[in-house]
Amino acid sequence: MAASMAIVFATFNGEKTLPRMLEALCQLDLPQGGLQQVIAVDNASSDNTPQILHSFANRLPLLLLHQPERGKNRALNLAIPYIESDLVVFTDDDIIPDQNWLTLFECCANQQSDRDLFGGAILPYWEKTPDPWLLNAVPHGVTFGLTAPDLPEGPIYPGLIWGANMMVHKRVFDAGHRFHENVGPSAGQYIMGSETEFNIRMVNHGYKTCFCPTARVRHIIRDFQMTEEWVIRRAYRFGRNQCYQDFAALAGHDPPTSLGGWLNCPKWMLRRAIQDTISGHWSMLKGDRSQSVTRRWDAAFYGGYIAQAQEFKKIKVKNI
């Protein structure tokens, strides 16, 4: 019997991209097991997101939920008890999937029946043509949520399965596993990596991964996401995520409270943060915008890492 499928996503103030994304869902080829559910969780939106979602209720098997407390993972966890389908495809409100997206994921799951966590390719859909300085300055993957174009089909490191395009067997959630609500998109300078934290943790519990490069979506990259301010904030959040993962790897489960060294992290990291900050501003004075952003991106990454290490230090002091 063919497995049924569900699509689950959270949305916060998604009125600019939701119509395009939902229209694309309406055009999808249906898998053999059928698209049983599209669960959309409004995560405290203050724009026209609820009205847009309701306008597609007669075209998609929509279940609309509301999570008033900000946080993508809180929204996803709210949806999990409502999932009735065997395969759960997670995505975001700013993607455009290929028409055969679900059928290719279904094929992959059928061929790799011992796998529980599946990732698909994420390509860019630039809202405007990006400036050369931007393309040359920052890593495209972590900055814009794009998968590497050369990732092969088959087993993959769980940290390379990303939330805009991933599928999970429902049996993982039936075993009681949930997303970590202190990680992922939320208000302020949150810790990036809601899905990577989950996937790494699930692999530590014995679940297996698979990458399906032909199951593709395109990530709509908005004009404001191509500014220096935005990409540098992104680097800071990525630094917080990397620190979280490093601490967790040492502990084997939840993060411990120290990596050692001054400021609760290696001394060289603070030195690099200072050096890259100075180098970035010097490059700006010389008119080398791309190099300036690269160095300030690196400085922001280290700054986020150090800030998260300090958060863990506070936890240690509090627990003494």
C-alpha cells in the first residue's frame, strides 16, 4: 500500500511569498499515496497571512493552525499531533517546488525504506539579480539556505538536510521526538538551525538519512536578504548555531556548559573576531566592498559563537 503524504510548514508574516508558494502547491503532481494533508501554522502573523491561507482552503487539503508564541519550532511541534500521513514533508513559506517534488520524494522513500530523514535540493530564486559583491562575499549555503549543487544521492550528514526541503517518516514523531523550541527562527538574534539540530539529534538516536537531489525547491530570496546588514546578521545566527552544535557534540546530547579557554571558548576565536572586524573596516575604507563583507561576515560568525558560549556559561553559573 502506498504511503500517504503531508506537507507541514510554519509562516510568520508571509504575505509577500505565500500566494506564490501556495499556488505552486496546487500544481503539484500527486504521489501514489495521495497528498492527505497540508498543515499550515500561522506563527503570530500581523499581516494578511491568515486571509491568504484561508483563500486556498478550497484548493488544498488545508488544516490551518495558530501558534501565538513566536518560534518556528514551536509552530511545527503544534502541528505534529495533527499529522495523519506516513511521510511528512517540511518546508517554508518562501519556496517554489518543482511540479514533481512529492512524487520524487515518494520514490526515494520507497527505494530507501530503511531511511527516516530525507533531504532535497534547495536552489535560489532571486527576487532581483544579486550584485556581484554579494555573490563573491559570503557562503551561499548557510547565508541563503541553498544546498550545494554537487551533493550526491544517498546517505548524507544530517546537518546538510535543511528545513525548506526535508521529509521525515511519521514513525520518528510517533516515538516521541520533537523539534527543540529554543533553536530556530524566532524573534531577535535566534540560534539558526532548527532542522539541523533535530536531524543531528535523530541520527544520534539511530535514525538514518538520505539525500534526494532530484526533489527540488527554489528558495525565494527577497531583496532585503541581499543587503550587507541582513547577511551579517545571518552570520551571527550561524555562529550561535555552530557553538550549540559543538557543545552538544562534546556532551553527546544536550550541550555542556564549557569548551574551555577564556570567555568559555578558544582564545583564538576572540582574536579572529577582532582581526576580521578591523580587516573588514579597512577593506571598506579601501573601497573593496566584497572583501569588507567577507571579513565582517567572519567576524559576526565568531561573535555569535562567543555570545552563545557565554549563554552556556550563564547556565553553568545558574546551576551551581
